[in-house]
Amino acid sequence: MGRRSKYSAKFKAKVAIEAIKERETLTELSKRFEVSPVKITSWKNDFLKHSDKAFESETPSVKKVQQANERLYSKIGKLQTEVDFFAEACKDAGLKIN
């Protein structure tokens, strides 16, 4: 199991953007943000590698939620059909329905 980062995504993005601007050296950024230059370089590379996702119309999490909703609505429909079927069967059998 991986180790959880003590830095937030927002902080990493801020540092990566500062590194991309190249107004300060990695050493200066490292001192200012109290993060190793290796980490800053890694965050910068990750930021650049995944920057295209900022322009996608839907994020993957939105797609996952929509798929989950569709599954749940399908399940609700199936359960409602079963309830209706059993209610009708009980009625036909002469059993009392609440």
C-alpha cells in the first residue's frame, strides 16, 4: 500500500506552476516551499503530463457518477417491477396488501 502524501494537490499545483514560470531556480523554490528540488521537478513533470485534462469536457469522476446513477436507476426499476409483481400476486391470492 502506498504512502499518503502530506502535501495537498492544490499545494503541489502551486509549486509546479511556480517551477514552470522559471522565475526562480529549483534551489530557491525548494527553500521557499520547503520541498526538495526532486519533488518539485516530479510535480512539474506530472503537472505538464496531465495538463490536457483541464480542457476535457467531463472529468472521469463525472462519468463514473453518471454510470453509477444509471446502474442505480436500473436497479430501482427492476425492484419496482418486482414489488408490483408480488403485490399483484398477493392480491390474486387474496392476501391483504398494506
